[in-house]
Amino acid sequence: MKKILLLCLFSILSIFSFANDWEFGSEGEHIIPLKGSAVAIKKEKITLKLTEDGMLVNVKFTFNSPNAENKIIGFVTPESGNNEEYEENYSKAKRKAEPLKIKNFKTVVNGKEVKSNVELLSKLLSRGVLDNNNIKEYVEEEKNFYNYVYYFNADFKQGENVVEHSYFYTGSYGVYERDFDYVVTTISKWKNKTVEDFEIEIQPENYFVKLPYSFWKNNKKINWEIVGKGKMVTIAPTKPNDEDANRIEKYGVIYLKLDNGSVRYRTKNFSPDEDFYMVRMDYILGFEYEFPEGKVQGYKFKDKYFEIVFTGIGYDDTDFIKEYQQELNDKDLDIIRNYPYALAGYDFARKDLKDYFSQFIWYSPMSKNVKINPLLNNIIKAADEIKAKRKK
């Protein structure tokens, strides 16, 4: 009965989250030559830093150009919006383009800031500014939704040229999570279709995140390296060729929670055929369905109390705990009561509580001044009510 209730609750919350409250944001994209190019990428470093309302992107390239020439460089990114609008106005002919969720775009070429422009892809195509062979996949997408192009003119000298660009984007988000897609497969648009010296650094701050297991269709593992202190669990794909497998079974995943620092991947001759993504898990309880049982590489994802706490979010009162209370002793209630604090990163003074929650990959003690999710206030109230009744 409890499992059925939990499944129904998760289904209801999932429908609410993804059908009514999911906002599609623009993607992060690797810059490409918008006209044919003989320029190669010698070096590239991508730095991605999470913030409360999105992600800061900074990318530094060292290009090798065989000639001194002016290049048109940029990237294509889809419009923003929500899925309700897409369903109602699926045809582009019935609506205007949604706005971009990209801000503060800045580009520096060989130490000099250059002007960046943004226009609808359809307008640039009509003017013949772009090389259709370089952007043919985006042209195909134009049948269903609008794309924008951020672009700039770069005066390249013969030999090495350094381009650095930065911007902020919101990602796509709903009740449980905020997703960040960053396209790297367009490295193939440059000469040699590879980056000689590549690095990507992720600064997730105090957020619990998911990262890709691989950048390649053959599921070769990315050797992520923690620079600082934190927890990481690697789940390898178990059913890579099964069409009915879920995403984790098919592609694997990396779970990461840092106390401080960053995580990075460095390699030579980087040529990916899968793109980067990051999922910021804002509502950890909502991922119960995908979390593995028991300990994985020394860490737990959930325990017997996780289900009880998750069940409680569907109630305005404390009645949810009545079904469980006969099985719960005072120690159990103490842990349940402190679950909302642990999920918020509370730094427990009590050693027993800190030790208990430290076994979970998603927990790290951040502060004693944390914000409790208001949906979990009834968890605290329910545990207190039972303990108070038992004392009478």
C-alpha cells in the first residue's frame, strides 16, 4: 500500500512539474565558423559556474589560422519558452519567436573586445551571410522552432589567435531540477575536427548535480577529477544497446556533491560525438525513483526514511505519518525530523546526526543558517506531534 501511494504521489508531482511548469531555456553552444574555415583549435578551456538562477559560461580558445583574415564566428541557440506554448503553437507560422535566456554576452579577440550581434537564423539565411553546409542541422530545426545566432567578426592574424567569450544563461527548469545543455560536438565544424588541448571545468558551488558519463557513443568513460573536496559516484551504463532501457541504464551518469572547489576533465585531441549536460537537482526527494539502493562506492542515496519524507510533501497536514508511526521509535523520528535540515545542507552540531547524514552523497554541511523548503515543514511538525503524544 505504501509503495502504491508513493508511486501515485510521484506520478502526480511529475505531471505537475513537466506538463505545467517546465521552462525551456536557451542552450550553451560551442562557437563555430559561420563561413567555411581552414582554422584549427589548438587549445580550449570551458569554465561553467552554477548560480542560483542559471550558469555563467566562460570559454577561452587558442586558434591556429593559416592566413590573416576576417572570420564570422558565432553559435546557434534555440528560443526559450515553455512546453505548453510549444504544444498550443507548434507551427512557427502561428506565433512570434520566444525571447532568448542568454545575457551579458561578451567577446574578446586577441585582447580587444569586439561587438557581438544577435539575430534570428532565418533573417541571416535570407541575407546569404551564412554557409548553409556549416549549419544545415539548425536549418532543419527551423521547421519547428526559431533559432537565434550570436555572432561576431574576428580579425585573425596568421598563426595563433586567442578568443575569449562569456555569457550567462538560465538553462531549462521545473519544480525538481534545472538542466543545462552545452553543445560540444560542433567542434567538428573546425579544421581537423578536434581540439589539441582541451579542458572543461565545472564549478557547481554547493549544488548536487549530475554530469555525463561519456562524450562518446561508445560510452568511453570521462575521467572527471575533483579539484578540492567532495563526493562523486560513477554509474556505468548497464544496458547500452537496449532501446527499452532508461537513460541511466543506457548512458550511465556521474553524481557529484562538492564541499568546495571544482571538477574538471582534461585531455588531448578531443573529438566528442555526444554533448555535455548538467542537471542541478534542486529537489532531491523527487529523484527517489532513479536513486540506487544501498551503498554505491561508499555512499548512500536514500534510506528507509527517504520514502516517508517524500510521502509527506503531498499533504497539507500531518496525517501521512499515521501509517508509519507504529514502526518508528524516537531515534527514527529524530532522523525524520532532521531530514529537511540535512537536505538544505544544515551543519549539525550533534555528531550522531552529522555522521548519519554524511553517509549520503547529496549531503554536505554548509551552514547553520539554511533555508528549509517550506513543503517540508509538515515533516518536522509530524515528528514533533508523535513525540509529544508519547510523552503524555
